[in-house]
Amino acid sequence: MLANPSFHGGGPACPTGLARFTYSDRYTLSLSSSIGPFRILPKTTLVLPSSPYSFSLSLNLPRKGIIRRSSSARFHLKSSGESEILESETHSNTAQYCQPHSVKIPVGDRHILVETGHMGRQASAAVTVTDGETIVYTSVCLADVPSEPADFFPLSVHYQERFSAAGRTSGGFFKREGRTKDHEVLICRLIDRPLRPTMLKGFYHETQILSWVLSYDGLHSPDSMAVTAAGIAIALSEVPNTKVVAGVRIGLVNDKFIVNPTTKEMEESELDLLLAGTDSAILMIEVAVQGICNEVEALARRCGKPKMLDAIKLPPPELYRHVEEIAGTEFVNVLQIKNKIPRRKAISSLEEKVLTILTETGYVSKDEAFGATEAVPDLFEDEDEDEEVVVDGEVDEGDVHIKPVSRKSTPLLFSEVDVKLVFKEVTSKFLRKRIVEGGKRSDGRAASEIRLIDSRCGLLPRAHGSALFTRGETQSLAVVTLGDKQMAQRIDNLEGADEFKQFYLQYSFPPSCVGEVGRMGAPSRREIGHGMLAERALEPILPSEDDFPYTIRVESTITESNGSSSMASVCGGCLALQDAGVPVKCRIAGIAMGMVLDTAEFGGDGTPLILSDITGSEDASGDMDFKVAGNEDGVTAFQMDVKVGGITLPVMRHALQQARDGRKHILDEMSKCSPPPSEKLSKYAPLIHVMKVKPEKINLIIGSGGKKVKSIIEETGVEAIDTRDDGMVKITAKDLSSLEKSKAIISNLTMVPTVGDIYRNCEIKSVAPYGAFVEIAPGLEGLCHISELSANFLAKTEDAFNVGDRVDVKLIEMNEKGQLRLSHRALLADMHPEKPNLKQRASGLTKESIASEKAPDKVTPKKVVNVQKDGLAEGKTEQSTRKSSSVKQTSPLKGHLGEGNLLKEPKEKIVKRFVKSTKDGASTVKEKPTTSSSEAVSSFGETKSILVDGDAKVR
């Protein structure tokens, strides 16, 4: 609105009875009063009689042929000798609208505080919304000059969560906020979608909504607050709209719906529904939205600015009649073309025909000057400039003087832009009429009919999983990649702790999918939004990380598009996950639903008509875009964009039921996929082994500065070893051999010794007069007293053993300090070596078995250890009639026992040890190890592990 015009007194002394006033604003003012009309140019002086009189003031702004703003006022002039004062009674709208106002609105079990007039007073409107200690600031501004007419409202939304709101800074090199994050893009779309249908047609002033999270308390989510703040700011601004929009989140805890639940409540919630709507919102939660909308409407009546209804420009009504007369018959034929590209070209050709005929008959001119807006230079203020004399007849715009140019009279009626806008509306009208009155859509389908579906899997041999899903003229190529934690997507958020997404879906919509040429670059907001919708639809069917310890990435590239491409991504992504061997809980599908709300206008009975599996033209011309994903039993995700004032509950129920029938049909077609999903891991996918150790043993795996874990990765050739503080260790490798090597090393490092355990092929690290120190595991030594080294008397240790010799020992004692006492003598009487058979020798494998006395009344499993050439011990369980015994795996027997010997040890636990590596130094690794990944506790003898093999068999 117009700010207070700037007048000031002073200057040369005025004759008695006169007053001198200087106007220093940028615009020309027109005044009318009892003493006659006045015209005040910028930076000019006005001398008037000093006796009080009244006059009205209006702003004359010759931009694009319209008066953008006007303001009425009443002034009193009076002289006070040395200086003159101009007083205003009710003159400034700014003074009225910039006064601070606040209101508390009940939402759920608490109130939100809405404030305006404190910040952002130069914006068209600015508000802050507070919930708890979370504060969202939102402003609305609009351009002074309208844009060229278009078939969409020129609205842009920017939402940002500033790290300072939580007392943090960005974790990256650049400490200021960078590009918009994916979840911020989703909130931008959530703000945009409900506001756009409430904007009046014909308003072309570019409008921008800026929203920032200024404070965040960790309990009250800012996303729904941002939607509400934007709706309030629009209601208070000059932007003409029809209804107030508000946003709420709905949770479901203990079968009870909660409005705007806290983050802690959402952890237990079975539902996460973010709704943006008006006071006539859908579903049974309209009370929450109505309460906000009613309070905002009352606030707008108190301090809202008048809407710029005079700026709305609509095409002349008679132009609709002309277009229908010229193209009405051909519209019927063109809309019957089934294929998208030929139909699009035919409609474009028909549009050119209409323009040509109207131009030839004198109704339209392609002269760009007609209907075009006058170019006005950018304006700026310079308060220090001297007064300037402006020649009468000129319009002063600050530093630039624009001489008035008389308009040439023209008999033309319509602009080319108006014709194109009307043509599009008429096309939509004829399409709706064909669907409602004719009962057939453009491709010949009935309202509930689904397009033809074809799908196949495994078309990309080197990908871990792939699927090509085709529905009509919409096609998605879905590819799945499996990896370890290093492939997880890191998210820097306001919570403070880094979040890692183990599953994410990325959607790509290249221009070639619609047969066009376009720019390729960073993903658009539409691509981010569609990808997140498909991701949320697939996430509920994925196995837990305990059952499937992979990071999963799904890429959906749209290779053809004619509507419902996000739902095609759901179908293709599900098939690709199965092809990659991911054990999904069930198969799901997605479908997009449309609607013609007022069928009476197009030859129907007035009942809303629901359309299944809509195409692009039906989306653009319809009243709803309702995307639903799930199976025949339920819904995993949905998103609804309504293009009309509101939808009733019966209409919503009908749409959901019809969507369920459509999903069931799509799932039946997906079951016919040829070739079908392989449902097993690709041979190119990495192997992941998960094991659990004592949490206090994690540091032994990592080593000083990560040296130990790096050396294990370098020595064994695995891709990564991830550890967590709670004892979970995850090993990622390309082949089974390297995985087993690293597994054996880690098992020995984290082994918990138990009295009675036997350790084979252990190295003597040092000798003393009283015995030898034997290393039973890397970094773990025990004392074998000289009396326990041999069955015979030894005068000194060196008589039997030296440093570097290898010996078998048994743990016979462990004191409270953790010191170990070992015995070699205890094993000498029990050694009964046996020779392996020829077949085992030929294959390079040696079998060790543990024999014990037979138990006549009990059958227990027996551990059989296969010793391989590379020094790895592989065990399997068989049934035998013996008492249970515990076996621990290490390296094959060497030394004086001979490699491949079998040992009989009744009633004792036997532990085989992996040969210690000589490489303990730090080395370069492929993946950087961390200490932030793991799981639970057990000793080595009870180590719990998960190995995902080539058949995707999980634990």
C-alpha cells in the first residue's frame, strides 16, 4: 500500500496567509479540494493558503496502463510561523496495517501464537507463528509490475531451516546455509499446493513466500507451522485469494488421533498425516483446521490489507465464443486421438489455426506492442538530491524522466496471449464433456479402466536388481544398488545428530521422456517430491536392518511419460527390489486417481466422476490428482492435490475404494512379470557379515587411531568394517574368502577366554626361568609355568621350548585381575592323532572331529571343522549321539601335532586359532572405518552372526 507521502515545511519565508510545502516522494500526486484540483510532481514545492482546508489524495502511477494502488486521505494545513506542518487524520494505510497484532489459536491440546506487525513491515505481509519454543517467520511480497498473462499463478515458495534455530552451524566447510535440502523442498511443495487453488484467476503479479525456522525446540515440528504461517501471511497481504489455508499434522497413538503431536509422540505414532486445507477440509479432522482458519479470518478483518482486486485481468468473455465457433467441431475429433504425441501435435496445429483466423478477421494482432506492458526502469530513492524542476507533461520517476507518449487508437480487440489462454480452457472443457457425456476418455477407456501393463526384470546384467515397468505410455526403469553403511545418505538436520538413511529412492524425469528438448542438471523440485512419495510408499515393506543389513538405493528413470509416473516408480521399484533379492514383506503398487467434480456442467447428473489411472491431459484438465500406493489390504502412502474448493467425505471414500480396485488389478498384472524377479542376491552384490561382540572389545578391533581395523581391511581385502559402540560389527566384502579371513581375525581379537578352553598352535612370545608366555589370541598372553610345559621334569624352559615355537595349551585358571594360567602338559595325555583320507588330501581339505564318550540316552549336535588350505576353519553341524561340546574356530593345527591331525577331547571345549598376521601397521583402505555402527553382546563362543550369501538367505 501507499506509504505516507513525504512533505516537509521550511524554505524561504512565505507571504502572510501562505504556506510552503515540499513533496519529495517518487510518484505524481493528484489532489482535489475545495479550492480546485492540484497535481504535485515529485521533488516540487507547493504553496497554498495557510487557512485550514481539506482535500483528497490519490496516487497516479502510470505503469502498464493501470493504477496499481490508490489511497484516500484528509489533511489539515496550518501555518506556524517559521515552519509549517501537514497533519493527517486517517490518511495512511501503512500506519494502520503495521500496528502489532497477536492472537492465540487453540490447536489440539495447546495454543499457537500468531504475531504480525513486529518484523518485516515493508513486506506485503509478515507473520511469526510460535508453538512451544519453535518459531517460524514467513513473509509475502509481490511484484509492482504484473507479469505476462499465463495459465498458472506466478507463485514461488522458499522454506529454510536455519541451523542457528537449534544453536548449531552447518557441518560442512561453508558455514552458511546452502542449497535447499530435499525435505525442505517437500515442505515448499506442501505450502504451494494448497495455496495455489485459492488464488484468483487473472492476477499476474509475481508473488513470493519466504519462510524461515528461527527457533527450534526439538519437540514441535516446524513443517505444519510453516504451512499455517504462509496461509496467514497470504490472508493478511494484498494478494487476492478465496480462502484461508492452514496446516496440521495428525498422529495416531493408542488408537487416538492427536493434532500436531510432538516429536516424541510421533515416535509411537502409527500414522504420519500432514494435512493442508481450508475450513472445509476433507476427512474427520476439519475441526482442527476450521479453528485456525476462523481465527485467521478474524485477524485479517482487523489488520489485513485490502485485496488488489483491481489488478485482476481476465480474457474478454466474447473470446470464448469465437474460439468455440472456430474450433468446436475439430475439438471433438482431435480429442479422440489415443496416442499422446499425435494428439498433442493436432491440438497445437488447431491452436495455430484459431490464431490465424482471428488475426485475419481483425480480432487479434501479433504485433508485440499491442497488449504489451510499458517498460518502466527500476526506481530508487535518493534523499540527498536537490529539488528538480519537472517540465509540465512529463512523469518523473526518480532520476529518469519519461515523457508521455500518446497511444495510437487501434480497432483490435484481443491479444495473442488471451487467445492461447482461452484455447486451453476450451480444450479442457471439451475433454471433460467427452468424458462425462460420452463416457469415454481420450484413449478410449472407461472411467475405472486401467491402461495395458507390461513388466520385466533382470534386463541390466551388472545391476544388483532392475525392472522395466510400462503402463500405457508411462514407463519407469527402476534399478536397485546394494551397499554398506558408507553408501547411506547422510542428512544434516536441526536435531544435531547426523541421520543416515539406509533406504532412499531417487526419481529422474529427463525431457526425452515426453519427446522434448530441455535442460539437464540438478533435480527439480518436482523430481524430489515424486521420488520422496515413491520412497515413502516402498519403505514399509522393507525388512529391518537386522534381517537385511544392506543400504538400499533405488533409481527410477522415467523413459516415457503420460501421467502417473511417480506411481509407475512405485511399481517398478517394488519389482526391482525383488529382483535384487531384498526380502520384501509384500508386493505393492501405485495408482493416480482423477476427478470431474461438477458433472452437471458437462452433461452429467451432477455426481462427481472418479477416474482411475489418469493421463497427463486428465491431470491438467481435472479437479484432483490423488496418488495412492499399497496393496489390496491397505495403503502405505498417498498424496492428494485438489484443484477445487473442497472434497466431501463420500467423494473421498469413493476415490479410495476405486483406487483399491485399481491396485488389485495392477498387482495381478505385476505377477505376470516376464522374466520374473530373481529374488536372490546378484553375484555382483557385496557380501555382508554381521557379528556381535562384547562392547568393551570394540577398541581392540579399531586400534589406536584406527590402525588395527585399517590393517585388517588391507590384509584381508574386504571393502569395509563398520563397528558400533554397542558391539555390532559389520563386514562388507566382494568375496567369501576375504570375508572369512577378516571374520576370523576379529573373532580372535574379541574372544573371551573361559577356563577349560583349549588353544592350538599358539606362539611363544617370551620365555623366563619360571615358564613361557604364550599368545592365545592377538594381544592376549598367558603364562605356562615350567611345571606345565612337559610331563617330564625341566630344569629350564629353554630345554623344551624357545621364543617363536608354537604349542597347544589349555586354560586352567584365570584370576580376578584377568591373568591367565595355561598348561601344555594337560593336553599331552589326550592326543590321538589320525591321518586324513586320500580324498581329503587330494582336495586340499582336512577334517577335524571331536570325539567323546557316547551318551546312550541323548542325541546332541556335533561340530565338524573343515580346515582349508588358506588356513580358514569352516564348521558345520551334524547330528551324532554324543554329549554337547563347544568348539571355537581358529587356524589349522601345526607344530609337533602335524597339520591335519584329529584330536579326541572328551568333555572339553576346543578353540582353534587364526594365525596372527605380521601386518599390524596402518595402511590405506578403500572405505573409512568408523566407530558408529554396531549391535549387541556375546562371547566368541556365542557370537551371533548374519551372512547374506548368494541365495539371499538371511539368518
